[in-house]
Amino acid sequence: MNSRSIYTRLYALASGIALMLVFQAASAQSVKPLSLNEAISLSIQNSKQLKASQARIAAANANVKTANERQLPDASISGSYLRLTQPNIDLKLAKGNSSPGAAPMEAPKVNQAAYGIANVSVPVFAGMMIQSGKEAARYLAQAAKLDADKDKDDVIQNTIAAYSNLYKANQAVILMQENLKQSAQRVKDFSNLEKNGLLARNDLLKAELQQSNYELSLMDAQNSLKVANLNMNIMLGLPDKTELQLDTTVFKMDDKLDARGVEEFEQLAYQNRKDAGSLSAKEKAANANVKATKGEYYPSLALTGGYIAAYIPNVITITNAVTAGVGLKYNIASLWKTGSKVASAKAQLAELEANQARLTDAIHLDVVQSYENYLLSRKKMDTYIKAIEQSEENYRITKNKHDNNLATTTDLLDADVANLQSHLNYAFAKADALVAYNKLLQASGVLDNNK
């Protein structure tokens, strides 16, 4: 073997090792520790719903600017240059002024004309339509901002729910793996007993069947974990293959009991709910819209000014013709056309007032229901803690009896399933308690204040 082939093989080996290290590094980079606050921050940054909300805010702010600009002066400039055929011009004035016996004046030859006009109009009074329009636009912009804040609360709550679901799926996998190891060891022990004639074949089959069921449950749990992880990655704008490692300390709700009563949460809701604030702003905008519509009954008044210049060869030249005055405009048809518009505006206002009353009832129900669900989640946690203690003790006693031939294999396997279920219930209850508490904060309108 020559030196060149040795170098070639060494280079290929080094390249393979380097490539393997790159793959390992890439695999290590795909694991991401993720706290709940970071998840919320990423979901807000990548939410398509919030991007649409920001677009609506921008449109509402543009409408405010448009309404403010209606009180600014209107200015226009126009001009024309015309080519004419030979017109017939009969100057009556010239004929009347001609002396007796004099030859009549010859009409001037006109084949072109040019003129320019500049006008400026400053609105003084328009039946309060301009001011009311500005007021309505400001309130609608405020409502758009509050709607966006409500959408943000929804995104936060959805992120918390997705984070909790991912925790549930992860805990299910961990618990199923632990139980599968115990089940495999049990099958191994039972197999040895069966070989030595100390255990019935049927009891070994029961243990093997339970192991198979645990394997199926683990596959389901792992699949659920993959789906939950993917859902979280999509929500946060992360690569699909990113493996998320959650901060489980956030689910320790034992020291996070909120001592506030339902009445206090309800008062917070009436003061801080974004949907209530948005509806109130829309109601004020509707009031302003009624005023603006009634303004069509009134005439409009404006200060006007202008400049005129004209040139018709052989006929007339006009320069420095400046005009100034007051313009008054009134649409008589408004007397019979505006009534229906006012009625429509009042109907929209009445609908918003009815929605306001309905929302008050909905807030009351939402807060009370969320509060009761939060209390229930706390009670479930306490119950499941006791259930874990009971199931572990029951399994210990049943196993001891089984080892002494005082309990059947079925009793032992049932006790094992009950113990697994109690641990799963407690893990899920912790996640549900976190979601329930944050749902209560959302119902009270203070979810974003706690993040």
C-alpha cells in the first residue's frame, strides 16, 4: 500500500469522524430547555392571530388620522389650455357704443384660450360631523387596541394549556416506562417461579399480558408526546424536530394557593376585562356616530378664497383676481333622507347597549365557573395525594400477601394498575390546576399582569 492511499484513507476516516461529530452536535442542539415564561414570550412573538390584531390597530389609527384631516383646509388648483375653431362673436356691447355713421367693429379672431383657478376652503361648521367623526374614530381605535389585548390573553392561555398538555404527555411516558420495567421484572420473577413449579402457568400469562398492555400504553403515550411536542414547536415558531425540556417546578401548586374570594375576582373582572373595555369604547363610538349622523340636518359653513387668471388672445386678459368670502351649503334632501340614517345609528347603539348587559352576565358566570374549577382542581390534588399513599400501601400489602400465597396474581396486578393510575391522576391534576388558576386570572382580566 503506497503512502498516497494511506493518506486518502486517513482523510476519509477523519472526514467520517468529523461528520459524526457534526451530527451529534446537531442532535444536541435540537434539545431546548423551555420555561413557561419563555414559551409565552415566543408564542406572542410568533402568533399569527396577534399579527392580524396589530394590522387592525394600524387600520384604526389610520382612520383616526383621516378623521382629524377632515378639519384641515381643502385646496385645489385647475387650469386648461383650449384650441378653438373660428367662433361667431357678436359683441352687442361694442355695437351699442359705436358712434352714428361709424363702421361696425370687427369681431376679434379667437382660436385659443387659457385659464387657471386656485381655490381654498376652510370648514367652520359642519353640524358637528367632523368633531363627532374624530371622537368615533378615537374610540374605535381604543376598541381595536383592547381587542388585541384580549387576543393576547387568549394566546397566553392557549400556551399555558399546550405547555400543560406537553407536561402530561411527558409524565405519562415516564410513569409508563417505570411501570414497564417493574412489569418486565415481575414477568422474569414469575417465569422462574413457573419453571420451578411454584406458580401456575395461567398466572405467568396474566403478568405477560399486563406487560404487553403496558407496552401498548407506552407506545400511545410516546405518540401523544411527539404530537404535543410538535404542537408546541409550531406554536412557538421552533423547528419541528426540537425536543423541549419543560420546567416542572411551575407545576408545584402546593405553595401557590390564592386566598382571594370570588367577589374580589369578579370586581377585578369588571375593572380589567379587555372585552368589556372594548365594548364600552364601541358604545361611545356609536354615540358619537349618532351625533355625526344628526349633523346632516344642519348646513355647512366654510371660509373660501381663490385666485383666477385667464387669457384669451385679442379678447381679454385677467390677472390678480383674488376672491375671498363665506360659503354656505345646505342639502334640502337631508330633511327627509337623514331620519333613516339616524334611526340606523341609534339601532346600532341599542344593540351595543344590549350586548353590554349580556356581557356583564357572561363575566359573572365566567368568573364564578373559573373560580369553582380552580377550587375543584385544588381539591383533586389533595385527594390524589391521599390516593397515591393509599395505592402504594395497598400494592405493598397485596404483594406481601401474594408472596405468602394469601392473594391472587389478579389481585396483585390490579393493585399495580391502581397504583399507576393514582400517580397519573396526580400528575395530570397538577397540570390541570395550573391551567385552571390561569383561566381564573384570564376571566378576571389580570392574566397578562401576572406574566
